[in-house]
Amino acid sequence: MSSLFSGFCRPSRLQLPIVLIFFRSNQFFVALPLALYIILLHLGALTGAFQPPGQSAEVGLLYQALFGWVSTEPFYAAVAAALLVFIQAIVINTLADEFRLMGERNWFPGLFYALTVSALPEFLFISAPLVAATFVPFSLWRIYNAYQKPNVAPAILDGALWIGVASLFYPPALWFIVAAFAGFEVVRVFRFHERLVFLIGFFIPLLLGWLWYFWADRGGEFRASQWGNLFQWYHFDAVIDTKTLLKTALIVLLALVFLLGLGSLYSRKGIQSQKFASVLYWFLAVGAVSVLLNSAWHWAHLLLPASSMGIMLSLSFQSMRNRRLAELWHLGILLFVFFIQFADYFLSLLYSVF
């Protein structure tokens, strides 16, 4: 504990707010600052400063059954989102620790995952993509478990099954089956019978869901909801305004931070870590491409590859040798996030001044 707070005793360290130093520890008590960090990021939604956006058309039937009621309850939607993000951040951090994705154990993966999935106002309320994103780390977990293991049929089954479950909440999550398949190809020699197990695992939740609706004489509704809007192309008719440009700039900024640390991502890692990083790339790439397979633009769709982005950002910040520079980058991104979240207030203030 003394080493954790020793920086506050040095006058030169008081020149900028220190945040990341708390999360460089791997102690369990850091979960408390993480919870406070998430509450801070969600403060605008929790206090009712802005209202939730409308739901996207691609909402799974399971999401409608379990979370459809929150669409009329903004406060509970905000609370549910903050709580879910905290749980997801714990899972992401545990995943990174279990497979030594960071090299050294700390709370950076959970921190930057929370920052990624709380960056835009559209992310701050419970939604189908946010719920579906919960199951992506479990698929990654099972993919990593299959590395250099002889009997991996259960891991392969589970790795595909979690993607199928995610698609029941948010149908476009189905495209992540491509990333999961490529992930198993990366970590092992993916044999023919293992691929069959993979397909079985993927179709199990979809088949069970269809049978339930078929039994209720609603099989057509299930097919229309789960697969009716999957094979479409984006029409590029989005409204370009100041807020859209700010949100795009933030996404580009996060990608830039990741790219700055890309060189060190492979140079200091062993073969296992490089393979695990390649799996993250696949999930990030498929998540980016699948945006073009939606007929309309939904910012919340970017929540699906957030697991990969959060871990990659944490690797980039950890690789920064200058810790003050890392603090400045984080502070700048954090201030940009708050500026976008309260853009209506800040922009109106700027317009009144100029």
C-alpha cells in the first residue's frame, strides 16, 4: 500500500491527476476503484442527464423476453448497464490474468474495457449488443483453453455455443462464429471432427430456441427475428452532424492509441501470447466488418468487439515506458468521453459564446 500511494508524496507527481497507478496493482481491492470509475462514466445516464436511444431493429427474442421492459424505464436501464459493465470488466480482467495476456497481472484490461463500453451515450443504457457482448469473453476463454491440449472437444463445443447464445440476444453477433472458427484455427490444428463439434455447439442454442417457438406455433417469428435482417448491406445514408463527427473522432482516437502500441504487442511476446493476440485481432476485425452488414447505422453495434479493443488498449498503455505520458493519454481520452457525453450542453455553450 505504501508503494501504491508513494507517488503522492512527490511534488513533481502532483502536476496531473493520477489514475492508472491505482490499476497497475493486481490486488482484489482494486475492484472498488473500478466500480467508482464505471459509476463516474455512467453518471450522465444514472442522473437522467440524457435519455436512452431507440432500440435497433436487430433485437433477439431472448433479449425482448428478459430485458424488453427496461425500454420504458431509463433509470433502471442505466443501472442495469452499469452493473453489467462492472461484471463484464471483472470477467475480462480474469481472462487476461488466467492466460497472462498482459505479461504482468494488473487491472488494466478491466479498466480499459469499461472505458471502451462507456465511451458514447448510446453505450450507457442496457441494450441487446451490450448483453450479447457478455458472452464473447467466455468464447475467448474456451478458445484459449484449446491451445496445445489433447482432448478439447468440450472447449470447442463451448466456444461456439457461447456465440450462439449471444446471437439469441443480438442476432448480428452470429457473425462472430467466423472469428471463433478462425480462433481455433490459430491456436491448434483444427481437425475435421473438431469442426463438426464446433458446428454442433453453435447450433445447439439456436435449435433449442427455434424448438421452443415452434412448440408455441411461432417458428416463423423466430426465423424472422433471428435471421431476417442478417444479410443486408449498409446504405451509407447516416446523418453527418457535429456529434457524429465527435463520436467518430473518439473511435479513431482509441484505434490510434492501439496502433501506437502495435509494434510492442508482438516483439516482447512468446508464441502462445502471439497466437492469443491474433485471436483478438480476428474478433476485432469481424466486429468491424459486420458493421457493414447492417441496413442502418447503430453505434451500439461497436460494443460487440469491445472485449478485444479493451484488452488491446490495455496492452498499448502498459507498453508505454513513460508513465506520465500514459496518464496524459488516458486523461485526454477520458475528458473527450465526457465532452461527447455532454455534447449538447458544451456545444450550446460554445454557440452562445461565439
